[in-house]
Amino acid sequence: MKLKTKLTLGVGLLFLLIVLLSVIGSVYINKLKSDTEKILTANYNSLEFSKNMLLALDHISTDSAIAIADFKKNNRLQEKNLTEFGEKEATQNLNLHFNSYLKEPTPVKEKLIREDLAKIMSLNMKGIERKSDIAIITAGNATFWIVSIGTVCFLIAFILLFNLPQTIAEPIDQLTFSIRQIANKNYNERVHFKGSEEFNSLAESFNVMAEKLQEYESSSLSQQLMEKKRIETLVNNMHDAVIGLDENHFIYMINDEALKVTNLHKEEIIGKTAHEVAVNNDLMRELLKNIDHPVKDPIKIVRDNKENYFEQDIIPINIVKTGEKEKRYIGKVILLRNITPFKELDFAKTNFIATISHELKTPISAIKMGVQLLGNQKFGELNEQQQELLKSINEDGQRLLDITGELLNLSQVESGNIRLTMGKCSPKEIVQTAVKNVEKLAEQKNISITSQFLLEETDFVIADFDKTVWVMNNFLTNAVKHSYQDENIQILVEKLDTFIQFSITDSGSGIDEKYHRQIFDRYFQVPGEHQNGTGLGLAISKNFIEKQSGEIGVKSSLNNGSTFYFRLPVG
């Protein structure tokens, strides 16, 4: 609990009790005053009036006129001061007896008057006794509450008197001792307070200060310069280009490899902002363009009359200062990794695949031609086993031919030599051509293919007709392979803003969502399924569609079929 809160609670409670004590004292004093006034005004006055009437009655015989007037005057005052039970009836009887006495004075009637006055005086005396008892009780209650609350106030004040100074003085003494230790260069000193949050916060601040002083004391200028030299040497000997920017994009570090790549001189750029350097340097301008959103595609840089490829990586630098908890951003590092050797290997692999695929195509085609000739009855009839063998050779040959075709397409995509013949194409014609190519495959499983077109006859797409039909063929072939017997495949072509979307939906086993991102990667095949393909079809389809400024994707879940789709711009 905070010290301020403790003080507020303690002093506030004491203040409230003092106020309560004052209020209770005032209330009871006013009540005692009220009880006293009631005795004086109600009962004492009635006794006074009765006494005056007795004196007037005694003087009626000697001075009748003055005595009668005095009696009547006190009688009227008594009638206005009727406060006790039975006093009204006694006063009425007094009036009757006095009036009767005035008409015919007799000792008997005088005696009755005196008895009435005695009764009035008796009632008021009892009233005085009763009200006096009430006042005594009120005084007792007042004494009880005032003493009780006063005792509580005394206890709180006593606790504050002995507790509060120690609570404040002890941490201050400890802090004073620790400050003296720090002043004597004992930077290992630490402060630990218990209880108050303010002193805990003060202790944390003091400890942070001590840690920083200890850190500064343990590090010397020569050590720092040596560490700086080590880091500079390490960075300069890296094979990757490194450019360091502070939080305001000032260049504070650049290694030799980066100077070679950017064709810059160190003295020309240190202390300048990256934007100032980018004004006269195309590569720096390209790096800054991608500084917030690094691109995945390699950057091609010509150096020494040779194409070099670099991957750009942006590494933000966040540090936590000594004794602090929150990270602080102090800049970023631009890292250019030289991937030229890997690119050269990739090109060599692509050329090798293209060469092998091209070379294999001719003998495979010859094998298929030979199989067709053997199947011709002009060269002699074949028995059932020979026909089965020829059929198997023909299917394997066709599969090898498909694989070599896919590898050739992939090598074209990877080498960037893919040729697109872009033009306005009819979506309906694309679908019809693709469906015609897979009709026989669908008939083998008794699968029907239905098409639905939600667009105008005048809607066209800008695409390469053959490449787009190839993608549709791939989607439909996969749909037939993964659909069950006697099922239906649905093709939906619809216009979405500036795109036309082609969707192929099957009712097969579906694809788990965790594989959706990998499904278009080269050589990837969904685990657990019986595969007889290469895993290249969807990867090639993705490249074909993206090269035509389109988009490709899949929507699927287990046991709910799959929907593969691609979008092409409206023509």
C-alpha cells in the first residue's frame, strides 16, 4: 500500500472521528438544553402560577379586588401552560370552584380550590422528576459516546505517533546510507524496501542508477574502442553486404562488401541519411523502396560485367537498456545476401532438366509409335497377354511423355523464357476446350461435368488461350482423379469486379486446411494419398496464371470436396 494512502486513511479516519465526536457532543448538549428548557417553561412556571394563586387566595379576605385580579391573571397563564397528563382537568375544576367561590365564599369551597392547586403543583413536581431522569439518561449516553469515540481517536493518534515517523524515517535512513556507499564508489550497493509503493519505486530507481553506474565503471574507453574495432573487423570481413541505419535513417555503418555492391565510398556516405545517398544511387533507392516491406524476389545487380543476385533482408534493432524493461527501437540493418552461386546452380539444374526432358521426348515418342505399330493387326495378331503388355507400355509411355512435358514447362517458367500469346479469349471456349480434353478420362469413372456461366456473352478475358486451357485441364484432371465413381464435377465461371473467376468443384475427400499454402509448391503432394503424378501440375498452373496477372487458390476441407479456382483480368 502506498504511504500516501496510509496517511490519507489514518488521518482521514481520525478527522472523521473528531467530526463525529463534535456532532454527537453538539446533539447531546442541545438535547440536554431542550430537556432543561422543558422543565423551566412547562413545570416550573406552573408551580409559580399555582403559588401566586395560593397567595392571592390568602389575601382575598383583606384586599378582595386586587387578590381576585391577581388570581385570575395567574389562572389565565396556567390555562396556557397545560403540559402534564391530568393538568387540564385539574385546571378546569379550579375554574369551576373559584367561580363558585366568588358567588358564595365558604370555607368548603376555599378548601376545594386549595386542593385543585395542590393537585396541579403535584402533577408538575412529578413532571419535573420524570424530565430530570430523562436528562440524566441523556447525559449518561452523551458521556458514553464521547468517551468511546475519544478513546478511539486517542488510539489512532497513538498508533500514528509511534508508527508513522518510523515508517518514513527508516527508509530515508537506509537510502541515505546507500547514497553514501555509492558516493564512496561501492556500486554493488542495492536498496530493498518493504511495504510502501512509493519507497519501492524509489528503491527500483536507485537500483537502476547503481546498475548503470556499475556498468559505466566496469567499462573503460580503451575496452570500448577495442570492442568497436572487433565488431568493425567482423562486419567488414562478412561476405554479405551490411548497411546500418539509425532510427532517423542516418547511415552509421557500412562494410566493404556493401561499398562494392553500391559502388560508393565510405567517406561520402557516413553521417548522411540513406535518402540523401539514394538521390544519386539507384541501388540505394531500390533498397529504401523495400525497406518497410522486403520483397522475396532476388535483386539483380551487375558487378564486374557479371549478373549477381542478392536477397534483401531488413533486421530491426531493438535494445533493452540496463535496468529498464521496455524495448527501444534504435535503427535497422539492411542485409544483402549474395545468392549468385545458388542461382547459377538453379540455372544449371533448370537447363539440365530442360535438356534431359527434350532429349527424352524423342525416344519416348518413338516408343509410343512402336507400340501403336505393334498393336496394328497388319503386322500380325497378338494374344491377350501381349495386348495387355502393349497397353501397359503405352500407358507408361504416355505418363513419361506427360512428365517430360511438365518438366519442360517448369524449366520455361524457372528460366523466364515462358512465351505468352496474350489476347481476348472467350471464357466459354476455354471451358469447352478443357472439358473436351478430359471427357474420356471422366467417362471411365462415369463422372459428369456441368458448367455454369454467370456473365455476359460479350465478357472476355485477357489471357494466353493454350496456357489457360492447360491450367483448366490440370484442375479437371485432378478433380476426376480425386472424385468418387458416378459423381459430378461443377464448373462455375462468374464475373467479379475486374476479374473473371473459373472454379472447378469436386466431391472428393478434400484437402486439410494446413496443406493449402503448400499445395501450389513444386513437388508437393498431400501426405497419405495414393499419388501417381509429379507434384508439378499445380506449381506450373500457379506460374502460368500469375504471369497473366491473375490469381489462383483453393477452398477445401476434409470430406467436403475441393474447389480450385483462378481469376483473370476482364478484357
